[in-house]
Amino acid sequence: MSSDNQSGSLQTTIKNAIATVQFGHPASNSFPKTLLKRLTAEIHSLSSNETISIIVLQSEGSKVFCSGASFDELLAVENEEQGREFFSGFAHLLNAMRSCSKIIIGRVQGKAVGGGVGIIAACDYAFGTPESAVKLSELAIGIGPFVIEPAVSRKIGKMAMAEMTLAAHEWKTADWALQNGLFSKVCHADELDAAVASFAQKLSAYNPEALSEMKKIIWEGTENWESLLFERAAITGKLVLSDFTKNALMQFKKQ
């Protein structure tokens, strides 16, 4: 399935017990609300699909994996309820990935910012390339990575998360992300597809029930995310209304 450029695109291909889900948006693969909802619904649908055991999550293009929230929609937020609803989109997606019965492999071909880093962290295994630099830039626009923080901290630890968050203008290299556990493996761009396909194929040959049980173990202790992430969405939804954030977003758009 796919959609027009304004709301982005989402396509799923199923082959040999592997579902490849590809999202895209002309604004650096950012996520407007509608695309977040569609990806969340697709993850839920695939979770109950007995013909597959592995999901590969990837995005369009070669330079950017995901640039996080849609700046246009952030600027359009007019009250706390709208802000909470917008950031709840990422909360719903991360919870869908967490509770999905299938192992999710991330194919990260390029840079990731903000919510994009959260999506990588919510994958069970992620491949990057030397071009897959990551950044948590939220403090620079007057908010913070509150919704995605539990997912990022779970992968790389509180100290590395704090390092990324406080250095809000600084890109962390793919090697840094690998050393800190965000990526499971980093390979050259021309080897990425073969590496992801080979790993997914090996996993898909394993007992689906064993994989599903392993998924539960991997995510043990995160049950409170059903409420925590939405509490965080409310915090971000309030902060995004500040003059600081509105001005910062306008400056970012002009760059």
C-alpha cells in the first residue's frame, strides 16, 4: 500500500516469512501524524499475521533514515491537547514495536534525528552504515526526547542518552552508535541489503514460537510504557507551545 507525497508513503512486501515495511516522506522521511498512525496499524497487523516471523523496517532513499516529527505539524500545534495527541503518535508506534510478536530488524541506511533514533532503538536488531549518524536535537528547539527516551536509554544507557541529548547540535557517528548498542552491526552501504537479507533469512528459519517467546524476554520490564510514554507525550505537547520552540522551529525551517 502507498499514499500521496503530502502524507508520505508506506509499503509492505511479504516473502518467505519476512515482511519488509518501507516508509517514506519527501521531507527527509519525517513523520506526519497520518503516517505514524498507518505505520503503527501495520505493525499491529503484522504482529498477528501467522505467515511471517520477521519484520524488516526501512525507509526510502539513501541519505536519511528518518528525521523524526514533521516540523510543519509541530508548528501547527495550537494547544496542549493537540501537542499531546501529536507526540502520542510516537508513543503508539514505540508501544506497537515493543509489543509486536515478531522480531523487528531495522535497516538504517542514513542519518536519523529525534524520533528516528527512537524508532531505531525500538527495533530488536538494527543494521547501520558509516553514513548512519544519529542526533537527538530536541533541546535545541526547546523540547526534549521525552517520549523516545525510555527506548533510547534501554538500548544505550542513561549516560549515553544524556550525552546525546545535551549535545543537541552534535551528530554521533555510526561507530559511536554501534559501540553504545544502538546498532547491532554496521556495514558498508553497498553491503547493507545483502547483510539484512541474510540475517532476516536465517532468523526466519528458526522456530516462530521460540522467536516470539524470545521477543517477550527481550522486552521484559517495559510494561509501564503503556502509560509512561503518554505521560511523556503530554510534557512535550506542553513545551512545544513555548515561544522558544516556535521561534526555533521557524529558524530550523529557514536553514
